[in-house]
Amino acid sequence: MITIIVVGTVAASAMFAILLKLFAGDPPETEKLQKGDIIKQLLALSELEDGAVKTKAPVPPRPQPVDNASKPDKSPHTNAVGRTTCLT
């Protein structure tokens, strides 16, 4: 008598598990629509950024470095004051 109850319980739980897998497998249609809307918004934002990058003014060129002849010659043996340093 107990085996009939156990077999019935196992069969019922197996059928319940199968039914859960069948109905829970596919995402609802609203999630697919939301994903599509998000992708459209991201595409629109990226197109706006591309347009903004193209309309920016060009960066001005860097100034040319000063000629070394106009700078005072500092040898590695002199400090900031102009005194010679003691190298050991």
C-alpha cells in the first residue's frame, strides 16, 4: 500500500517538474521588446556621439620648441645657482 503512494508521489512530482520546464523556458514577449528598444536607444546615442566628434574644431598645433642657442648652457656639473658641484 505504501509503495503505491510513493510511486504516485514520484510520478506527480515528475510531471510537475516537466510542466515547469515547459512553461518557464521561453522569456515573455515583453522582455524581447524591451531588449529591442534598448538596442535602438544605444544605436541612436552612438550615432549622436559620432556626429558630435565630427563637428569638433581641430586641435591647434603645438608651439615649436625654442632653439637651444638662446638658452643658457647648463652643464651637468653646475647646480641651479651656477656653482659647480662636487662629483665623487
